[in-house]
Amino acid sequence: MKDIKRIEKLLDQLRIKEKDSDARKIFAEVFDERTLKTLYKLSARGYIQALGGVVSTGKEANVFYADGNINGEFKPLAVKIYRIETSEFFKMDEYLFGDRRFDMRRVSKKEIIFTWVEKEFRNLERAFNAGVNVPEPYTYLKNVVLMEFLGKDEVPYPTIFELKRDLPEITDVEELYSRIKENLARLYRKAELVHADLSEYNIILKNNDPYFIDMGQAVLTDHPLANSYLERDLRNLIRFFSRYGIKESPEELISSVKGD
């Protein structure tokens, strides 16, 4: 069980934008003591100036907004926090095993989460440095990743799933599809990564430009299942955009992304 006094002390040490008791209650319920200590360390190092509200929730992780400081400059942050106790570890295995960057021979459940966080950070770093539209990664520690917040006034930009009904009125859909293909090609050829979970749910539209999020499961192109993951990603893309009259076979799209 949580030590309530220690949790309260850590909450007092963190700079929380919402000062009311309901906000403190949410933070106390969501975060265990280890996570609060990790957040406090990131705050003490100057990265997190003030922790804000929830941006999104998922089975393995929650994302929070924060006012940040990166190299002395104000930056809005997305603070992605993986739950150590309740994450579905077995779903992470297939993306970690077979990745030559990590030694997975002897790891505990807690270490799987920490390795996954490092993997997400390194994937974001590879993609960002290759010119792929992804959130800029800033740092990570244990079960927390800090990255660029894609949004305005603490509200995240929408996914193309959220915009699906209005997408033709917002942007040129064929041009959007083309830009997604360009980013996928850059991800595959320059970053040497396959997203491995790409769909309309994790493509964000920022000023009519597509950005890929949720990069934790992305694998190197030499991963044993990379081709299978790539085909699944591209079939998801074709399925979504077919509703707008865009037709392309999986074989054509794979060839386009790989540059064959």
C-alpha cells in the first residue's frame, strides 16, 4: 500500500499547476511513490517547471502536460508516464526481443518498463534526427519520457481519427496521404525504423502536417518481424484513406516506402 504521508510530501515538492484538492487527489491515485520520485528528480533538474493536467490516457501510459525548461528556454512538454504495476508486459515482449539494441536475457517486469521507455526515447531520437515528423524527445528517466507537446494552449492537436468526418474540409486529403508516405519512407530509409503500430489513432495533424506519435513499439528494419509490422502499418493506412477515394495496393505502397 502507498505510504500516504510520503505521497503527500512528494506532491508538496512537485510544482502542480492545478492547486485544488481534486487535482492533488488525481495525482496521488495515478502515481505511485517511485513515479512521484522520478517526477521530482526531473523537476529538480529543471526540466519540469509545473505539471499540468491529463492529455491522454492509455492501457500502459498516461500523458500529462507540463511547462518545461529545455536548455534555458520555455518549452511546453508532453510527460509520458508508464504505469509500472499495471502495464501489460506480455504485449511489449515481441517488440523488445529481437531488437539488437537491448539485452533482454534477464529482466524483471520493472526493468521491461524502463527498457521500453529507453526504447521509445531512442526511437524518437532516431526518427527526429532523420527528419521524420515526430515529437522532439528531450530526456527520459525510469518510467517517464519528456518530449515536445504537440498542441496549443495546453490542448493537444487532434489525430486524423478525430478529424475523419471533417478531414476533406480541413485539408487536401491526397496531399496529406502523400506527406504521410514521405514520412514513412524517411522513417524506413533514413531512421531505419518501422513504426509497427501505425493507424489513424497515432497520426496527429499539426498545421496540416502529419506527425507520428507512440513510437515505443517501433523496431529496427532488421528486426525479425519488421516486414510483417510494415505491411500491417501500410494496410491500416490504405484502409483509412480508402474512405476518401484513395486507392493504392499494399504492394505499391510497400515499394514506395522502401524505395524499391
